[in-house]
Amino acid sequence: MRTIDDLDVAGKRVFVRADLNVPLDGDRITDDGRIRASLPTIRKLRERGARVVVGAHLGRPKGEVRPEFSLRPVAARLGELLGTEVRFAADTAGESAREVSAALADGEVAVVENLRFEAGETSKDDAERGEFADRLARLADLYVGDGFGAVHRRHASVFDLPARLPHAAGQLVFTEVAVLRRLTESPERPYAVVLGGSKVSDKLGVIDNLLGTADRILVGGGMVFTFLAAQGHEVGASLLERDQIGTVQEYLRRAAERGVEFVLPVDIVAAEKFAADAAHDVVAADAIPADRMGLDIGPRSAELFAEKLADAKTVFWNGPMGVFELAPFAGGTRAVAQGLIDSGAFTVVGGGDSAAAVRALGFEESAFGHISTGGGASLEYLEGKTLPGIAALEE
């Protein structure tokens, strides 16, 4: 892939496809991590005299203009972080976007409205996507792909637009791909993978691929109850995907055959209901009461997981160990994060809820080797899939 160093950007309008899909509480941004991750590329382009037009999505407005998904507060926050005015276009590729783009001077920045307000952005019809990409292409002279969280989508601004303009990868995308190549092609061993989150079905492809690359796989979060059920244990009212039990049993069989160690919790924090004030206690992982639901791994499991990470040289983590947003059920996720730090390994936090948990629980991002901005994109790369946005940048 070419990088922005390979483009002559001075005096040129550069469309930067960023990932600014941040959580909002009304107009208040509750986690600006993805905005901050976009800063190095935008700053570098500004320093080199580019006229920067930033495009991104927020939420899933499904091709409709919905004010609650406007990028206006995101543009304001971007301006605060850059220390400069960031202009805002009230549409994506219409009159406002054209006027704002044309009026930019060297080093200035603008943000166009949510790309997903246009049906053509996410359309499965090539012609409809292409028409939208044509309109976006009129806003700029060059294209920089820097929205790693969207590169696994065959969307107009990610896949079709690079074909219409001279293009390169932004610093974020370049770094993300380099890290993932390190995980898949030359991980220093032992290589440990920690998987959590709610559903095992979301991780089937990556588990399948990791059975050929990882040395040990630690499983927590809601997905662990399908693993426990696959071993014949009662999981009570915990989250369970019964239709995946057979698949999980096959994974456990193949792992044993290949010498890949699966590490499952030995105890669970089980609660009466899904609530911060729910009555809860610690029970053995093979003895969850029928009327209780597991909401976190237990303290013995946290110690076990830390032990299994202690000698690792490479660690990839995707998915929290419990409902970390509720204080009584954040212990497992906190312990895993600390275990990554204490291991001294090259550690990769695989985006999504894991990255949010790191910030929410007060850990310094610099304590980890890399915090990805794209959970879904990271997982699909580790599955061995071709990511449309990366393929487009490589052409």
C-alpha cells in the first residue's frame, strides 16, 4: 500500500475516509478514542499543505437523514483536538459539501455530514454505490483511507471511491495492517488469544483460524457459557447459543488434537438479574444455579487467566470478560487488562468493547502495544478474509 508520504498533497483537496463512529449521549461524546486516533493523519496532511475533507459515518441511519446521528458534535470535538476551526458541511456530497470543500485553504479542515445518510453508501447495488462515489469524488483531488473500523465493508466511501482518485493509506490504517500482519504471519510465541463478548457466533471464523496459529485461547464473556454447555455443564439463565454447542465441541476436539490449549473459567460471578444492584455471588463454573445468570468470570478465573498470560510473548484480546459497564461485574475485564500489561508481551487490544473497556476502567492506552479502532475489521482479518477497503487501497 502507498502511504500519504507517497502523495503530493500541497494545495490539493484530500478526502480522508476516517472512522469517527463514536458513542453519543445526546450531543455529548462519551468516548472520543476514535477521533483521537484519526489525528495523526489529519495533522500530517495539514502540515504538508493539504485541504482536508473528512468523511465518516455514525451509527446506522440506514440511508435516512436522522439528526441524532449527525456528525456536527464530532466535527466540533475534532476542532478542539486539532486546535483549529473545522468547517462542517450540512450534507454529504451536495451543495453544502461542494461549497465547503471549494472554500478550503491550504491546511484547513472540513467534515461532511454522515455518509450513511445516503443510501448509496451502504447499497449492495454497484451502480447505486458508484453514483454516490462519483459525487464524493468531485469534492477532492486525492483519497486517503484511514477508517480502519470500516475497511471490512464494501461501502462507497471505502471501496468504490479509491478507484476514482489517486489514493493511499492513512497512518492509522497502515499501522493497523502492520500489527495484524505481525499477529498472523510472525507472532512471537507463546501466542495467547483472549476472546470475550456476548456471542460465540460472532467469533466462529476467528476461532477456526486461530486453531492454526495460537498456542492458547482464553475464553470469557457471555460466549463462555456455550463452551461450558458444550462440556455438559448447567449454565442457568446465562446467555447461551444452543445451536452452536456442536460447533464448539468440534473446536474443543480439534484444539486438543492440535495442541492448542483452551482455557475456560473455573468460577463465575452469577447474579439474580442483569442489573448493577442485583444480588450476586461467586459459584463454580460447573455449578451455576438454574435461576442465576453469569455476568463475569470469577476471582479464581481472573488469577488463572493472568497466569496463562504471564509467559506470553504475543497477546491478542477481543471482547470483555463480563458486563464491565456495571461495577460489580467489571473485575474479570480489569484483571485481563492488567494481565496484558504485566505480561510484558506485545499486546493488541482488538477494538470494539475491549478498547472501550480499557478507557472506561482507567487504563493508560500507552500501556498496551496497540489498541485497534476496528473490532469487526480486526476479527475478519484474523479470519483470513479479504477486507474490501484494504484491497481497494492496494490497487
